[in-house]
Amino acid sequence: MTVFMLLIFFVLLVLAMPIGYALIMSSGFAIILTNEIPLIVAVTKIFQPTQSFPLLAIPFFILSGNIMMGGKLGERLINFATALVGRRNGGLGQVTVVGCTVFGGVSGSAVAEASALGSMMIPWQKREGYPPAFSAAAVAASSVIAGLIPPSIALILYAVVANQSIAALFMAGVLPGLLLCFGFLIVCSLSGRLRQFPKLTEKMTWSYLLLVFLKSLPALMMPVFIVVLLRAGIATPTEVSIIAVTYGAVVSALIYRDMTLARLYKALVHTAITTGVVMLVITSSNLVGYILTVESVPTLVANWALETLKNPLLIILMLNLIMLLLGMFLDLPAAILLLGPTFVSIAQAIGLDLVQLGVMMAVNLSIGLFTPPVGTTLFIATAISKEPMGRVAKELLPFYLVSLLVLIMMSYLPSMTIY
């Protein structure tokens, strides 16, 4: 049954079928063709994830991000990032990186970040004389930091799949997110210096930096209070997500004073659409995971890895190579949900901490978001910049190098994720 399912799934992917439909159709056809699982069980497995309390955090975190990102927040954060690093070598590229890191603490979604920041930063950099392909590359790569900085949607999904603490994963995701930020800043600085990118000429004073920092502070505090509430055990992730919505609404209405009924309606509609897409992938992946479990595929793969490779370091390398390959063709949520059960079995067999595995998967599969041929943030950035994908991919080479270095550290240095 698994063979039938995988064959149908890859055929549908080649035909450009959306991933959620491809998953549910391939698993459904496999069940009908083999008649090994009752249809009522299949329907139950599709419905089952909708009853998960932790998954309620996803729509609320998405809504909080939409509420705050839809108003003056973006302008305030970009002003802060510009005052902080804008006058350095490759300054506007560095503004993009810092902006994406801060936005990641609000949105939790790389795709939303690439759309929101890309539409602001890429035209601005083009006007200032930056190569459009480099501008697109900086946005495509930096936006994936949102998949690591709390409230990361990817880490929430992994926590549900692996039955791990969302709070522990959020804490573990902060360091790799900051390492990616630091590495990308170095890439932008060296590129600006070696290629003589134009610098901003506006004078930035300490008083102005303090002013824009204070204006951005309500937004900057969002990821901080999420981590504090979770780490202190004050609230569950779902409760924190509801608090985040309330906080975002209060900040927009009373501090930034840009909340309108039209903007609230737009945020609710966008949240409903995004949640629908994510839940379709989650429900269909649950059925696929059930089929794999019934046929003991995770256990068989884990046993094969132990018998063939034996060395845990080689097994971790194998896991990374598989994720790098599949991440080029699958969206991050689908890849986590599909690979999660099997990889958890392998990790338990070799003694790999499951929190470390979650961070490793998030970093690895995030690289796929800006890697051809199906990189989502890469497509968004190239569409905004109107540059050929090949030219943008060439500019991404140093960003790939930094990402792979961070991935290696997360994979082989447990102390960087377990603390």
C-alpha cells in the first residue's frame, strides 16, 4: 500500500497538484486500490488532527502576526533596522536581515515575511542602486529565520508530530535563528564592501536610534513575552497564542492607533485562508502517517539505518541529505509532517534528542524554502524583483554556505539546542 501511495503522490507532484490535495488523493487511492484499511478509519484519521488542542495555537499566532504586520508596525521595524545597520557596508541588505529576524518574532511564517518585507525592501534597494538579484536573494534567505524564532509555526507542527514540548522547541530555535541572522549580516557586509554597494547618506544619531527603538519596542517585546510565558510555565502554547492576539490588537489600537474594522476583517480573512491551507496538509499528512505506521515503515527504516550505517554520525548525515533533497520539492509543513514520524523513530534508535532533531529539521527544511526548483520564498522574491531565478540563485550561494554551517552545528553539537 505504501508503494502505491508514494507512486501516486510523486505523479501528482509532477503534475503540479497542490501538496495537500496530492497527499489526500494518493493515500485515498492507495486505500481504495488495496482495500487494507476500512474507509471509516481513513475518514477518522483525516478528522482526528482537528481535535488537537495544541494545534489551536497555529491560527491564533497567525492572526496575531497579521494584526501587527498589517499596520504601521512594518514601517517602525524597518526604521529601527535602518537606524541600527543601514549606514554600514551592504546596509540595506543588513536592514533586510535584521527586519526579517524581528518580523519572525511576530509572524512565525517565512512565506508571510517574504511577501511583507519583500514588497518593501526589494523596490527600496533597487532605487538605491543595489543589484535586484542580490536584494531578492537577501529577502528569500533571511525570511526563513521566521521558521526558527518564536512563534515558529514549523516548530509547533513538529512538537505535535513528535509529542515534544513547544516551549522547549521555541527556546531551542532562538540560537540557530540568531546564528543565521549573524551569518547573513556578514554576507551582506562583505558583499557590500567587495562590490561597492551604495551606502545610505542620512546621518543617524543616538537620539534618533533611541526614538525608533522606543517606537518599535511594543513589537520587539512580542517574542520575548512568548518565551517568558512558556519558559516560566505561566501559560500553555495555545493560551500564549490567544494572549498574543490580544496583545497585538491592543498595541495596534492603543499604541500605533492604526486598527480599523477593514484591517481587522482583512487579517481575519487572511488567517482563515492560511489556516485552511495548513490544516489541509496536517489532516492529509495524518492519514499518510497512519498508513506508514500500519505497515511499520518508520521501524523498518530505523532498523535499516542502524544495520547499514551503524555509526550515529553517518545516520545524522543521511537524515540531513534526505531532508535537503526533499526540502527542494516539498513545502516545510508537509515535509515535517511526512518525515517526522520516521525520523523520530530513527532518532530514538540512535539516542538523538528529539528537541535537537526538531531544530535540525526546521533549519534543514528552511533551506529548501529558498532553493530551486520549488522554493516558496525564492519564488516570492523573484516575482517581486522580476529577476530570473537563476540569477537570484547565484546570489544565494553565500547564504547557502552560512545556512549549511549552522545546520552542521545544530546537527552535531547538542549543547546548542539542549539547554
